[in-house]
Amino acid sequence: MASEQAAEVPKTGNSLEDRISQPDDATSGAPQASNTSTSWADEVASSTQNDDAGAANKTQDTSIPQTDGAPSALGGTDLHEPEYNVNVKLSDLQADPNNPLFSIKTFEELGLEPAILRGLTMMNFRKPSKIQERALPLLLNNPPTNMIGQSQSGTGKTAAFVLNILSRLDLSTPEMQKSPQALVLAPSRELARQIVGVIQVMGSFVEGLVVGTAVPADTHSRPSRLECSVVVGTPGTVMDQIKKRIFLTQRLKVLVLDEADNMLDLQGMGDQCIRVKQLLPKTVQVVLFSATFPTHVHRYASKFAPGANEITLEHEDLTVEGIKQLYLDCESDEDKYNVLVKLYGLLTIGSSIIFVKTRQSAQEIEKRMTAEGHTVVSLTGGVEGSKRDDTIDKFRSGEAKVLITTNVLARGIDVSTVSMVINYDIPELHDPTSRQRKADCQTYLHRIGRTGRFGRVGVSISFVANREEWQMLMAIQDFFKTDITRIDTRDWDEVEEIIKKTIKNPRSHANYSQEQ
DNA sequence: AAAAAAT
């Protein structure tokens, strides 16, 4: 199995506990500026930025300093992952200092079947990304151990859990090929379908592999039995099909929650995930992946995946280097629309996603822009399933280049051509007890992570129309210790120049073809 | 508060 190069094994235990116990909530201390100043715009003007001296030498880590500019998920040679520290905590079972589960540098070291390696080759995956180097040996080891894995958006989490699934399937008989052995749960229909696509491509050469999708159907026609080896779905539908014995779970070996923090945290979905898990064999390997694991969810996660090996990051390390974060002032909510149209008047580069707060405003903006001759599409949860499928497919193919959407697509969606993300509204959380709006840092990170994938560059532009929005954005900047730079809308030539300069030179290797 | 997810 795993590598011979046993390398230095990390001191296990200690570090992580300390880390999870530190306060995690930047927004709680809302941006100082508090008092009576005249307007948010003034504050903006006077805040000449960047107190962030702390960012640089913030973390001293007992864990492993990471590899020298290793190529990203795809192994394209000029794609770089930036430096950051990865915290690894091995389960008690695997806390043996001699274990070889430390890290692998090539896929070949994993002892995968030739058919799986061929799939990787075909996808142009030459070298493992950082998360793959560390997670794969732990995932693939026997006996199977649970895992909680965190890494930045666009660094290959999906490929990591798919490899684990493919290598654990027993497809030796027709009966086994039709027996679900792995289940992946995702928080949206679109993400579930995307994951199905990845499994199919990576598993192209795996004999007898059948992948099934369990998302709400528009029709009431229902199969009597789910005859596939891997199932990918959304929690409600999966639950439903298990209860109706359409989906037989007794041979299930692996359960993956993608975007696990979201799945477990969301009211309704968390319960369903727990209930689904209760209906699976107790021996199932539980694998949780996300770019974010806020403290309060991490607690649930550890219960849901007991004894898990963990790979976690500091939140300073979560922003992706290739994503340039900008913001624009708008005079009012209504003015946001004018700014948006102006922006699109001077930019037609690649594909872009516009995130808004509500389904209704997504629809409205789509209508208005369409009426003015722009070609845009919108996708929200209010739309019929098959229509959603059409829309996302059009966006993936490039037929539609501008997508207006809500948080439904904030997570996981991988479309390599997306070079710009717009936060038309700053993502916010509502605290029911204090009845206050707070910045939703996690969602912000996931949204901007729709661009800049696998070492590419991208730009995010947030619209700020009032003091609250500006405060939320500054809270996000503080939380991730990153830079969100203001650009001046009084000079549109400059706006254009800044954005074009950023998106130019997109280093866009077309070597990751999971979307098609 | 809005969004997603089951019917």
C-alpha cells in the first residue's frame, strides 16, 4: 500500500484541540469603527487599509510545513499552490509514529488499480495536490478510518474522495455491480450531478461501475430499485429512497458528505444526514470534506465521524491566492443595478456568476438585463428541476456566460471558465437571539471560490451600498486576514483596467475536464 | 432572514 518514504511523522494529538477551541467568530467583534461617523462612505475614505501586520507571522505550527511550490491538483507545471500549513491529527488507531500514512508524492505510490490510474491519466492528473497527498493514504488505509478533511476551494477534494470510493468497490460480480457500496451526499442538486460526472470520468476504465443519482425527480415515475454501485444524491431524496427500499444499503462501505459543514449545520439537512447514517451498516467509513469547518459545526462533525483522521487549516490559510478580491461602492441598493450593467458594458471576459440574496432579486435582475439585451440566465431553488439542469448545463458549456444565482450555487460548483464572481449582495447571517445581521464569512469564501480554481486566476467584486454592507465586508476581510481592495467607481477607466489586468494572463490550462 | 432540501 502506501508510501515507503515514511518521512517524519507529526506529533499527534495536542495541536488541533487548542486550535478548535479558539474563538472562530470574527464577526462577533464587529468592526470597531462603531460610532457616529457621518456615512459609511466617509469611513471607507478614511480607512486607508490594512492593519494586517499580524497576518504574516500569525501561525506557528507544530505540524508540517508544506511542500515547495508543488503543482496543484492537476499537476500542470506552472500552476502553483501557495505555501500554507496543514494540520494533521491522526486517529488513535493510526497515531503510531511508524505508520507510513504520512504523505504521498505520486498517485502510483497508492497502489491503485491500473484502471483507476488510467482514469487519472486521462484527466491529466499528474501529481497529487496537497490535500490529496495527505488525505489519500489515510483514506485508503485498512481498516478504513473516518476522515474530516479541509482544504481550500478548487484544490481537489472531490477527486480525493472519488479515488477512495473507486478503490474500495467490489465489482467482481453482476450482483455487486448493482449493489450500492458508496454514497455521496451533497447540499444541492447541481453539486450532486457534478460529482456524478466526476465519478464517471475518473471511473471510465473501471469495469462494471454504475453511478446513480438520487435527486428530486420532476415526474413521479420511480425505479423500483436503485441498481448501481455508487449513489450520489441530496439528503431528502436519499432518505426517501432508503425508506421505500428502492435504495438497499446493506452493502454500503463508504459515506461521503461533501460540503460537510453546510450539510450538518443546515436545519433540516443535518437531521436527514444523521438519519441516513443510522440506516447504514455501522462499519461504514465516514468521510467529511469541506473548505470550511466553523467551530460549532466541527463539534458535530467529530461526532458524526468518530475517531476520524483530520486535516484542517487555519482560516488565514483559506483564501486562494489567485483570487483577487475587490469591492465597489454603490450609492444605493437601486444603484447596484446600474453599476452591474456598467460593469458588464466594459467586460466580456470568460464566464461570471452574480450572487444575490433572494430568489426574487435573481429573477428580477435576470429580467431587467435580458430586457436590455444582455444574455444572462438565472438559477435558484424555486425553479423546476429539469430547468435547473438545462441552465447549469448551458453555463458549463459556455452557451450562457452570465449566471445569476443565490447561495444554492455558492458551494462546490466547478466551472473552470469562471473568471469573475460578483457579490451583488454581501452574504449575511441572521442571529435569531440578537436579531442582528452578521457577515457570513463561510459563504463569502465559498462564493469567491467559484473562480480561481486549480491554480487559475480570478476576480471577485463585492457591491457595497451602505454602511452595514461595508462593515460586513470588513469583518470578512479581518476574519480571513486577507485583502479586499476598494476600486473607485468615479473612474471607470481605472475600474476596467484593474479588472482586466487581473483576469488577463489566465494561465487557464484546459487540463481539468470534469465539466463537460 | 433567506436559502436549500422531501412530498
